[in-house]
Amino acid sequence: MAKKEYDWDNGAKLEDHTKKKHEILKEYFRQYLITRCKIPQMEKFRLAIVDGFSGAGQYSCGEFGSPLIFIHTLNEVVQEINLSRTDKGMKPIFIECLLMLNDADPTAIQHLKVNVAPYLAGIVAENPNLNIHVEYFHSKFEDVYPEIKQRLTAARCSNVLFNLDQCGYSQIKTTILRDIMTSWKSAEIILTFMIKSLLTYLSPSNENNAVPLEDNVKAQIQDLLQSSDGVISKPDWLGKTEQLVFEYLKACAPYVSPFSINNPHGWQYWLMHFANAHRARQVYNNVLYENENAQAHFGRSGLKMLSYDPSKEGQLFLFNQSARDSSKEELYDDIPRVISDAGDVLSIEDFYKTAYSETAAHSDDIHEMMIENPDVEVLTEAGRERRKPNTIKPTDTLKLKGQTSFYSLLGFPKK
């Protein structure tokens, strides 16, 4: 599917789904910076941002597009972090950012340069602790990616965030996604696409599709391609597509968030997050709850969110209080099972690595259910039992208590 043409000369309209996506992008990027700059001894942080489908940076209504969201948030958060550091008697932190902006439409880049210039000038004049170096490109992303990769390699920056807000799906190949995630240790991707264009791309009849598909997956694709607009507003349709998307793209990164942008009239746009570290997925999950109803998931709400038959079970999950209540019920049983899979002891760090590969749960709810569960105890490095959820650390240990209500996974009752 070709990229949608925007009338940047006369001002592009901000669509509702794009506005929701930008709210999540801004809050996640804010939390990303705060999380990465938490170490008191850190005095410098370097990152690179690649906006592969940047647009002109501003819409007709005056709202910021993604390039200005990144610039504005960087400026705001650096000042916020350093104000807090000053109050604590700490040295300020200096953030250096390489911002690479690309759009296939040269008109968009022309307008983008004009829109970005005054904000960069303001930062130079007012924020000595932030340096943003901007580079512009105007090519198809798959064509310009090798050049961008070469530039990032030369910059020797391991903290790389790609924002790939395409229209359709075919402009981003899975080979590029996998290359990004394996080329930089601290790489993350935020990917937008239309579900129907992905299904068409995956269609068995598509001669350009080089992805090997099992017969059952082919059948699912055929069914989904035949779905009408009425069907795509049904929760079980969301569940089926979410499973299909996750199965197809989960190999691109250790941690993949497969949720759609919420639209009661039909879930058509997916906003996915790819990360190499469980901490990034943890932060992303928490951000979704701060922007409740912005994204949608249909399925289980515990640690195995896609382990179900969407035609027979599952529920609509909108990252609100109701979803959190449901999640706690599932977590109560799921947490001991994960520990049991490992034997009877599991480090919190290893639990995170397992759990965040397939959960929509908030970190606070996971910690709360660890403390409340009578079959589980959380132990410090010194062997003392944790009593409060907010004190749990990655270096702690999860342990099943001697007399639990669970049975052996091999089918033998506990003695």
C-alpha cells in the first residue's frame, strides 16, 4: 500500500488515531528519558532517534507531529531532570541527541526544516544541558536505511529509538526490523501499520510474500481478509488479528507489544513496541495505563495474554481500572506457576525476563500480587521477606512456600 499523501502546503489534518498514537509516543519518550537517566553518577547520556516517516512536524490544527514531539519532550524533560538534581545537590546531566528525520516527500522535509528551526534555536539559547543535532533525508525508508545505519554506526551510539509511523505496511520489511534490533544493544522500535495491509502482504496469493506460512495461518489470513467492516469492530476479530500479528512479528525482538490503537468502530491501526530489554517493555506497559482507552487488547490479562482461543474466551482489555482488576485475578494464579516452571525459586530479574515477553500487566499489579499470594514469598539478598510491593528489587528472589496449593507440573500431587 502506498503512503498516504498529506497536503503539507495547506496544512495536513490530524486524524484521531494519530492523535492517540502521539499521546502514547510523547509519554513513553518522557519515561524513556527519565528511566535511562536515573543513575545519580551519570553526567552524560547519548541517544539517537530515527523518525522514518517524519512528515512536516506540525498539523493544520497546530498540534505537533513526531519530530517536534521529540524535540519538545527532550527540552522539557532535561530541564525537569536537572531541576530535581539541583534540589538534591547533584550535578546536572547533559544529553546529546542525534535526530535523523526522513520522509519520502521532499515537500514535507522543506516544511519540517522551517517548523523545527525556531525550537532548535530556542534550545541553544536557553538549555545548555541539551544538544540536538538534526540530519534530514528524503527517500523511501527501505532505501535510506543502509545510509542511516552507517551514520549511526559512525556515531557510536548504542541507545537508538526508531519511530516508524508508516501508512499501510509494506514500507517496512521484517528483515529491517530484525536488523535494527540486532544491530544495537539498546535499540527500540515504535511501529505503526494498518492491519488489513499487513494481512494483504501476508496473503498466500501475494507473490512478493517470502514469509513461510503454515496452513492454519494461511486459513486465518483468508478468513480475516474476507472480514467486513462490521466484523472488525467485534472483539474476537481483534483477538484473532492480535494473535496473528504477534506470531508473525514476535521473532523480531525479545519483547514485542502487539496492541492496536483503540477504535470502537473497528481496530484497523496497530501501534507496536519492540525492545531488547524487559525494562523497556515494563515502562511501555505502564504508560498504556496512564493513557487508558488509547490502545486495545483482546484476550487474557495475566502473564500469558495470548494463550487462549479468541472464538471461545477472552475479554476486551483497554488498560483501565477494570483491566487492572481483571489482571490481578489472573496474576494471582500465574505468578506461582511461572516460579513452579523453574522449580521453586526464581530471581525477580529472571521472572521479569520471562513475564514481560507476553503480558499486558502493570508492574505495580505484578508486585502487589507477589506480596499478596499466600503461596509466594519475596526474599531480599540477605534472605529477609519483603512486606511491601514498592520495595521489590530486581536482585530479590521469588520462592514458593513449602506447603503450596499447587500440584507438580508432571502430574504428581505434592506430598
